[in-house]
Amino acid sequence: MPSSNILSTTKSSSSVVLQLIHVLSTLFRVSKPVLLATLLYTLFKYRHTAYGTTPRTDIPGPAGLPLLGNLIEMVRRPKQLNYQTQTKYHGIYGQIYAMTLPGIGRVINVTHPESLDHVLRVNFWAYEKGEYFRHILGPLIGSGIFGADGQHWKWQRRLASHIFNVAAFRNYTSDVFCQEGQLVLDYLCTVADRAGDQNIVDLQSIFYMYTLDSFGEIAFGQSFGCLKDPEQEVEFATAFDRLNTTLANRFNAPMWPLTDRWNGLLEQVEKDQKTIFDFAYSVIRKRRAFQQQKLENQEKKKNGEPGQSPSGTKREKKDLMQLFMDAHDENGEPLSDEMMRDTLLNFVLAGRDTTAQALSWMFYLIHRSQSSGDILRKLTEETDRILGRGAQSLSKGDGSPTSTSTSEPTIQTYPRYPTVGLPTYETTKNQKYAEACFYEALRLYPSVPQNIKICVEDDVLPSGHKVYKGEKIGWSSWAMGRDTKIWGPDASVYRPERWLTGEKASSSKFVSFHLGPRTCLGQQFATIEAITIMSMLFQKFTFELVDPDNEPSYGPALTLPMDKGLPIRVRRRLDPIV
């Protein structure tokens, strides 16, 4: 560029700045020198951090721009590389680094196990989910347990714990998981018998249907009906997924209140929210009507009058919905329909997405070209040994499960699938290699790959770093699972045997089920559900990834879905497995 053009451009820019100073000076009624000095001081003070965030030099991290902090980098960061970028920054700056964002402030990112244990367990009450978290996710989680703090969280946690016990797990396995698993087998048999490439199915989608239907049966005695016609879209699930994705994107888009309005997403959020709210309210109304009919029948019985059979649920049992419907909140008041709605949707998020996605990543890891064939062989051999594949069914011909006498404890089969032994609570607890495969997948592909809390009182981490009130602590389970300081030089390798050494992994290293008082109530629930369906599938089918050489990309969400699903070829199993 000629020097005359450069001088012209410089003069033009200077003129704009001077005009701006003049306008601001007039607007705020201050002299130009004072205004200029204030602007220069502000730019100097926040030369590397977002405006309003106190500068700190004691925590490393990527340098930010004046006033904007790390906003531009966050906006430009590809959504499918978010967790890889976090992992890269931890590799550069260590197990603790910080970034700043306008309107959010400083986020201190932690993969240091002792410091994370301090935040999530030792000094639990000094860190909360906070209003920022609830504001972003409010359209989905409302006042539910995932965003709750203090006493409001405590009573929800205590109440929900009653549904997750050993007696309930036994019922879930035999009554629900196997029942829904048989529907999966039915559909995959039709897929496996198709010619050519017609035997390809999105396995992640099937797992979503399995976990959603199972959760519906367990939580409120009503299946969503996904597996009755797996190729038919379920309106609730579609709206739920879309809303989940939209809200998750907001965490990496500080300007979302403006951008969502401009691109029409606010309108879509309202539509999707209405769809899932309407479903939740319909379930609640049915249960309340069922309860009312019961009370009326009891009254009639006292008076010697015949009662009417209540309708609305398949069976009467103390499920999750009934526990909350009979409960009172922290103020001693019965739960409103709105609180019941939020409770259901929070547990749908936990009970459906996380397990289905973990299963999908596990099937990818087992069948990808980089993995040793020994993993699949060991898993199948354990399944056959414990569930007695090949046993002859003592069928009664009525479609119900029947016992075999070839192994102890007695294994049941379905008449249509005499080679498929049905898992029980006891058999799943004995399938240690299957559990190891599941947990190893969760280590590398955690269902909740990142999380965040806000500090509510000044604190000092075991690493020596200070955390001031209002600052946020973020942690990436994805990055922790790949940290060689935590898992050794083979941290990035899928190796189920690391879970079979006899030493239980520290909960501060393996945080896929969270840590401390907020540890996932459904950890055993998810493990049993996953082992149940994988055991049924590996007895009946073999699988081949459509693309075994490339890692599936993940989609933006609160959890870790595969962006394009998991296309996989399904074939009926022919022994031996090699």
C-alpha cells in the first residue's frame, strides 16, 4: 500500500476516535482529557481480560484481548473440537488454567484430582451450580435437581435416593430392561435379515429408544413406545434433543441472548419446550386421576359400594413419580405440577441420554479397526459363560421367559430366542469384563464431558491457587480421561484391563459419575442397564462399523452424543466369535 494511503487511513481512524471522544465527553459531561485518561486506564487494566474481571497473573492461560478476554477464541472454536481444545490447553498450561469471558467472568479449568475433590466433596458447600447455570438451562431443567442448590437440592436428592436400591435394581432388570431388550432383539433381527446394505442401522438411535422406554416404565409406569416402531419419529424425543442441543450451545456463546433472537432460536426453544412440557403434564394428570380414583374406591369400599378400576398406569408400584407425588417440599408443601414436571424432565435427561451415549461409544471402541479383537472375544466369552448360551429352552409356548437347568443360578430364556440367556441382577454383577468395557468407554468418552460451578466464598485449592467469590470452576472429564499424569502413558488407549487390577479407581480421577455429595445416584442403575442390553445383543448378533477407521464426531449437547449417530452393520451371530 502506498505511504500516502497509509497516512490517509491513519488520519481517518484518528478522526473517528476523536469524534467518539467528543460524543462521549458531551454525553457524560466530562472533559476530554479525563475521558481519554479513563479509556486508556480501562484498556490497560483489562488488556488481557474481559471487562469487569479482576486481572490475575497467578494462574496461566491463553492470553485474551482487551475488554473481550477470550471471547473471540470461544466464538471461533469449532463445536466438534471443544473438548480437544480444552485438552490441548491443559497440555500447554498444566492441570489448572484460566480464561475470561464478558458477562461470565473468570473460569478456572481444573483437571488436578486433589483440587477437584476439594471443590466437589471436601468444600462442597462453597461451590454451587449458580444462577448462570440455571439461566441457561432453565427451559429444560427448571427447578429440578440438576440445577438446584442448597436445601432445594438436598430434599430432592434424599427423596430420589429411595428409588435407587438393590431391591429395585432386581425388579428393573427382570421386569423392564429384559422386556425392552427383547423389543431391541426383535427389531435387529429384521434388520439383520435384510439384503445388502439394508442391514445397516444407527445403533445410537436404538440405544436412545431402549433407555427412554425403559426409563418411562420405571419412572412413571408408561413406556414412550419408541421400540414398537423404531423407524417412526417420536415427537417428544425429537423436541427434547433439539432443545438440549440449543441450550448446550449457549455455554460457548456468551452473546446467545442476542444471537438466539436474531436467528429465530428463541421461538424454536419455546415450541420444543411446549412439546416436552405438554407430555410431562399429560403423564402427571393421568397419575393424579389414578390417585383420585383410588381414593374414591376406598371411600366406596368403606360404604359397601362397588368401586371402579382405576386406569392410567399399568401397575401400582412405588415408582419415581409416585415418590415425588406423595412427597412434600422443603417447606412442607405438596409438590406442584410444575415441580413434578421439572423432576420428570431432569430424570429423563439423566436416565436416557447418558447411558445410551456411553453404550454407543463403547460399541464404537470395541469394533473400531484400532482395537484388539481380544476385547470382543473376551467380552463374548464372559457373556456366554455366565448366561449359558446354547441352553435348550423349556418353553411353555406362551411367550414368557422360561428357565433352563444348565447353569447355576438358573438362567431364563425367551421361547423366540432359546440361545439368549436373560440377564439378572446377579448375572450382571458377575460380568466384570463387561463392566470394565463400559467404564473404560466412560473414561474416554464421558457422558457429561464438561461441567461448571461457581464459588460462593473465597477459597484456596490444594494446588495452592486461590479462588475468589464469583469465580467459576470448570472441569473436563474428557481431558481428565486423557491425562497421562492421571492414567499413565497409555491414557488415550482403550484398555478395559485397567479396571481389573483389583484396585478401584479413585473417584477424584474417574469423575464420569461426578464426585462427592452429587455423585450420580443412577451409577449402578446405568451399569446394570448397559450390561443387560449388551449381553443380550452379543449373544444374538455380530456388528461391523460402517466406518471403522475414523472417530465419530460428537454433537453439541449437555451430554456427549455422536453427531451423525453410529451406523453399523448387524448380522445374526454364527459361532465361533473371532
